[in-house]
Amino acid sequence: MEELIQGLDGPRTAQQALFYDLEDAAAVIGWSVVELTAMAAAGRTPNEAAALIKICALLTAQQEKISGYAGEVKEQRVVRYSAI
């Protein structure tokens, strides 16, 4: 098993960095949606709850878009070149 994980500590390619950045952004958005949904359910006024739910819907749409981009990068349909 040790021989399988040799050489993984080097610098990331631009493609790898883009993929992981997109994955991280999608995860942060997902976490935000969970937290905002909990806030909306915690006895807020109807107007505050509605605003938080709208924010959650917008964030969820962005999360899906970013996750799609990450998938495209992983499939190498989108390429990002690093500066030499």
C-alpha cells in the first residue's frame, strides 16, 4: 500500500487546484445552507424566516452550479493552466 501513495506530496496542478477549490466552495455553501435553515426554523419572525429561506434557495442553486463545474474539471472538460 505504501508504494501506491508515493509522490502525492508534490505541488498540485492547476487542474487539481481548481477542482479542490470548487469542491471546498461547494462544501462551505452546503454548510451555510444548513446553518441558515436552522436559524430560520428557530423562532424568527415570518419576514426573517422567509428571507433566510430565500438565501438558502439561492445558495443551493450556486452550490449545484459549482459542484457541476467541479465535475467538469474532474472529467477534464475544463482545463486551467498554471503560469510558468
